[in-house]
Amino acid sequence: MNTESYAQAIAQDYGFEPHSVSVKPIGNGHINTTLLLKHSKGAVVVQKLNTQVFPEPDKLVANARKIEQHLKDKRNSGDYALEIIEHIPSVDNTYSVDINGDTWRALVFIGESRSEEVVQSAEQAKTAASAFGQFAAALQDFDADSLYPVIKNFHNLAMRMDMLEQAVAEDKVGRVSEVQEQLAFCRQQMHLVEELALLEGSIPLRPCHNDTKINNMLFSTRDNSAKAVIDLDTCMPGLWLFDFGDMVRTFCSPEAEDSTNLDKVVVREDIFAALVEGYIEPLKEHITAQEKASFWLGAQVMPFMIGVRFLTDYLDGDNYFGIKHPRHNLDRAKNQFALYRSVVAQQDSLKALICNA
């Protein structure tokens, strides 16, 4: 089916006039296909879920709807100020539909908003980090165990390293010989696996966003304030250190995550300071001292781990992350390893910012 045929099929499933709809791509996600569908009465976001990545899409939707309802309750009681991404029911009152063997869903479109790919200022970083902090604070009394782990071991660094070694052993597309430098570097970072293991059981399991990229937060086009936290696909039980670390990796570099200008892939200390302040302030009533201290480990682990994942996908033939050219995942991996090196190089000043928050 072409895009127009999908649009008409989705329109029928959701009760829109099929011949009045139009669609265009929206967002820059690596995994799902996301479109803005305009119809005679407005617009909705429609999304084809990647069932290779999310083999149980109904459980993904169920997770997101639980989060939606909790946030709506918080908002109704005055304890959450941001707008909320909500699923739209189909004409059959389901929250996902099957079209030609693909799983699609429809989401409320939040207008007068925009996303960013690269943080432009410390003020912008603080605004976005505060939004993710408010999101986490609103969920601190939500039962994390009620969420289904849609991607098991998502932030399990030990498993990610094992997967890398498996990809090396199989060398499916003959690329191992060209990445020896990157592989040697990865093998030198096993201390991070050991440090994470030492934390196990000592900090609380939380309901986490697990993908706190800057482009998963919407800014208001009116006043640049925080509008909404979006993309709840990977909301699962987890640790706040990973959400913090994912902000470090996507907020702090002045370059996009696939930039090949590696000498410019560095942590901007003013941006790091802003996200520390923005994220921790809403959590002050809930966070433990050891949990806050663990954020330094998160700042190191997340750039390194996503780099490992990009490198693994490159060796595996680019089956997970969407690519725009053959070396895209390798470029991404090198970029993230450069950012990790920058984090480590600035350890004294960056770690102090967390300790003093």
C-alpha cells in the first residue's frame, strides 16, 4: 500500500472522511513511522508501530494509556501542568488498528508546538529538563511494576556488550575488520558494567520515560515554554539515572548525534549545568541521595551504551535503527563515543554540578 492508501484506510478506521485526508511525515524518530494526518475537522498524529522492535504492540499501547490516565489525574488535581499525549479510539473503540498486517494508532495532535534536534541555549536546556523532571515527579507514585517491559533489558549494558560481541563473532555483512579501533575502545569500558552491577537494589525502581531525547519534548511556539513530554513507547520500569544520562547525551553536544564533526562533539558545561538544575529541582522531594549521585554514572553510560548499540546494528546489517546511508550507524557510534570521552574528560567539573545540586 502507498501512503495515500494507508491514509484512507486509517481515516475509515477512525471515522474521518477518507477523501478529505492528507498526510505528511512528522518528527525524526528512528523506529516508528509517524505522520501528521489532516482531515476535514482538524489533524491527528498517526503512527505505524515497528513490530520488529515492539513485537507486542498492544502492550506498548496499554502501557502508554496507563501513563496517560495517571498524568490526566495528576493534571486534574493540579499536580501536573503539561499537556498530555493521548490515544484516540477507533470507530470500533480500540486503540490500535491492523491495516494490511501493520499496526497503526492515532494520537492527539498538540498544536502550537515545536521540537528541537539540538539544544540552542542553557535556558532551553533547563526548560526541557524541567519538563522531564515534572514528568518523572508526576509518576513517582505510579506502580512501576504495572508497566510491561516492551523491550526487555533495554538499558542492560552487560547484555548490550554481549550483543556486540555476538555481532562481531557472526560478522554477517563483513564489516568487523573496519571497526577494530571502535571495538578495542568498547572493550576498555567494561568498568561501567561493573559499576552498574554494584548499584543493583540500592536505588529505587521507577516508572521511567527511557527516551528523554530533546526531540521528545515539545516547546510552545508562543512563548518557548514547555508544552508536553511525548513518545511514551518505552515507558517501563527503570532508573532515573538512565533518563538523566539520555538528556546528557542529547542535550549537551552542539552537534547532532550523527554529525561527523567529531572535534565539535563535546559536552557544553553550561548546558550540563542547566539540565542538572532543571531535572533535579522537580524531584527534590522524592529523590534519594544515592539516586542523585548515580546520575554521574548515567551521564557516562548512556552515550557509551547508545554508541555500542549503533555499532552493533552496523555490524548486524542495520536492522534496528533507520539509516539514510550505508555508514550512518557507524557515524552515529563514533559520534556517541566522542561524546562519552568528553564527559569523562570533564569529570571533576561535571560531577561537582550534580553533587552540589
